[in-house]
Amino acid sequence: MSKIANKLIIFTRSPVLGEVKTRLQPTYTPEQSLILHKKLVLNTLMLSQEVSDCEFDLHCSPNRNSLFFLECENNFPVSLIDQQGDDLGQRMAFAFSVALQAYNKVVIIGTDCPGINEQYIHQAFAALDNFDAVIGPAADGGYVLLGLKKFSPEIFLDISWGQNKVLTQTKKVLKKLAWSCQELAIMHDIDRPQDLQQYPEFLNEINKGNTQ
């Protein structure tokens, strides 16, 4: 059975009040944080209408049982998948291990980085033509994108998820595996209130809640 070329997996969390974008608080309310989370998800899903040479999955945590996710599935060409695993590393490892059985190149992104656009995704898949892995570094020391064309669970073990060591630790593992890796341009996530300064359009949207 021949593999299909490209798969783009989008990781996100269920939009539950008080459980998303919590590092924006108390500068912003839980309601504003929820609004921003949904806008970031929808913004990321727009990639499915712009990138034509790959298939899209939306991997949902804890599961896809949400009216919001069903609306996403109806409005965008994506399939809804439940995330599997106890932490981010386990969930990403499971997603890669399954997808790489059917696809030659698999890229995973989150929904916290509006800077990821069609060009960035194309660069990632193109890099996998010549490298074993591709990483989109985040300004906070993590990464906003990881792409692989082969799998090893070691990439996701003993990583300090959510801390500024994630990128360095991941690169050390890739070096230990003797895998070639291409780094893309550094991107900015939206995790903290100051991160919104990088994306004025989202700052304006969330500030609307201050006047309501």
C-alpha cells in the first residue's frame, strides 16, 4: 500500500471556560481568554482552505465531543480526532506514529501561533524532502511546528513541556538519533498578555471584551 504525501495535524484543546489560555489571566478574563482561544483555532483552520497539497486533521483534547468542534468540521475540510495520551509528548507521539503509517510526511502545529501561514507550511513540507525532521522554533524556547518523515518515541520522552527548554531538549534528541533537521524562522506564540503585542488584530479583538 503506497503512502499519501502530506498530512497536517492541528492540536488544540476543547473551548471550556476557565481552562484555556489561562496564562492570559488575570490581565484578561476567562471569558476573553475563551474568545481568543476560539479565534485562534478558527484562524489556524483557515490554513485548510489555503494549503492544497495535504490532508488536515484536528486533534482535540480531551476529545472531539464539542459543538464548537462539530462546527469546525462542518465549515472546514478537516477530520476530528481524539488526542490519545496523558501528556503532550504522549499525545504527539501517538499522532505521529499513526499518521506516518499512511503518510510520507507529517507536520504537527498548535493553534497558538497566528504567524503560521501557507508559506510556512509549504516550507516545512519542502524541508522534509531533504531532512528527517523540521522544527519551527518559538520565541519562548519551545516550538510552534514539528514535522517528521520517520518516527522515534525518544523525541517526546523526558521533555519539559511548557518550559523554555523544549526546543533545546528536542534538538539534543534529534542529534542523538543522528537525524538531520531543518529549522524554520522563529515564530511568536500567544500564551501571555505581552505576546498579544505581536498580533495587534487579536489584541483588538480581545480588548473588545473590556468595554462590554
